[in-house]
Amino acid sequence: MRGAPLFPFAATAVLGLLLVFALSLVGLNIGGEEAADENNGAEENNAEEEEFDDPIELGESVYEGQCASCHGGELEGGSGPPLDTGDYDENDIITAIEEGPGSMPADLVEGEEAEAVAEFIISEN
């Protein structure tokens, strides 16, 4: 009679561990499906990447994706300075993009895209 209380405790412990293991496997499987879905979405985005004939349209698209979170959707500023003041010429903007003044990371946008962003900013002022 002395060992009888141990059996329900052991059975409960084993069932609990099995439940944790089963839920972990389910969670891993769901996470794997979500990662696969994200990768498929990225491939679709790359396949549907737009071609821009107008550099200002390209600049606007790049600005919205890379710059607007800090400089504002309307160039009004935010955590980064406002760009709607007309104080910057194209060379100033390209230099800032390349060098990353202050807390701005350098080379966030490069080459043709950097030039297009500069053209877009100038066109909006």
C-alpha cells in the first residue's frame, strides 16, 4: 500500500511531459509552414518587382521603403530631419545617403537608387 500514491504522480508527470513534447512538435510544424509561406511571399515580391522608367517614381518607391520611417511619408521629418525644407541639393542628399550622418546608417541605398531618391526629394520641394 505504501507505493500506491507514487503511481498516480508518475502517470501525471509522464502524461504532462508527453503533452509538452506533442505541443512542441505541433508548434515547430506550424512555425515551419509560416517560414515557408514568408519565403514564397519574398520570391513572389522579387518576381513582381516593378520596373521604373521615371527616376522620380523609382526614388519615391525607394524613399517609401527605406527612408519614410525616419524622415516621414511627406518628408516632414520624424526621428530623422525634415527633407521638405528645400535646404538640400542633389549632392547633399547623395552624400548624406552614402555617409549616413548622425544616427543614419551609411549606404542604406546605393547607386542609381540613391540618385533617384535625391531626384525625388528635390522634386517634392
